[in-house]
Amino acid sequence: MKTITLDATEVVIAQMLAAMRFTVARMAGVVNRRIGDQSDYQTDLEGMASELAFCKAFNYWPDLTVGPRKGGWDVEGRGGEKIDVKVTKYEGGKLLATLKKRPEDADYYVLMVGECPEYRLAGYASAGELLKAENITDLGHGKGYAMQQNQLNQFKT
């Protein structure tokens, strides 16, 4: 599995965008749907940095906008695919999505493992593979969809 390291400039970009997104989202009343006890800012930073790392790995253009957002997807693939990038700091962490996710929200869900500035590309699942009743579990923060890393598809990179 491929490891992607952000350089110093990419880290500053991630920090700046995370701070801006954090401020705009809280001002707009958007509730962070994080699963874990980290701060909202840390959630936004890891989300932004992992999106940049994913884009760096595949030479995609990252979404640099800062307007309020709820759900949806993070990156548009070359064929127009909607990709939702998820991140966990836990080496054995799972690909997670809330029960509010719908198949039309994203075509693919990608799991990045690590912490800024270094991430491992763990794999991906299609919306149809992840958003299934048999994937609903409760990891102690309420029910949601979850897949183990060994259940994920691997990228051909």
C-alpha cells in the first residue's frame, strides 16, 4: 500500500484551508459528524490533509473551496466519479460512513490511514459495497457503516 507524504508547503495549505473551513462551517451552523474524541479543528485538518495526499497520489486537483458543506464528496475523478476521502489515525482503522450517507452522495469511499503529514492509501469501496445493512455496526459512538481494511479494493498504482 502506497504512502504519501505532504511537503511543508502542502501542510501549510492544509492547515490554512482547515482553519478557514472550520470557521466557515461553525459560523454556518454545520455540525461536524466526526467519529472520535478529537477536536473539530483536528478533524478538519486531517480531513483536508488526507484529501491533499489522495490528490497528490493520483494527480487530481483538490477542492480548495471553503464554503459551508454538509456530506457529499471531496474529489472529482477524471471520469466524473464522486470520491469521498475518509481518514483514520489508527493503523487498523476501518472505513467509516454515517447512516445518513446515501448512494447518490458519492460513488467511491477511500480510506487514508495516518496523521498529517503522512498517510497510507489503505483502499476503497464503492457506495454499493459500503452502504449495506450488513456493514452497520456500533463502534461506541453510535451506529454507522464500517468495513475492515482487508475488505477494501486496492488501487492499481
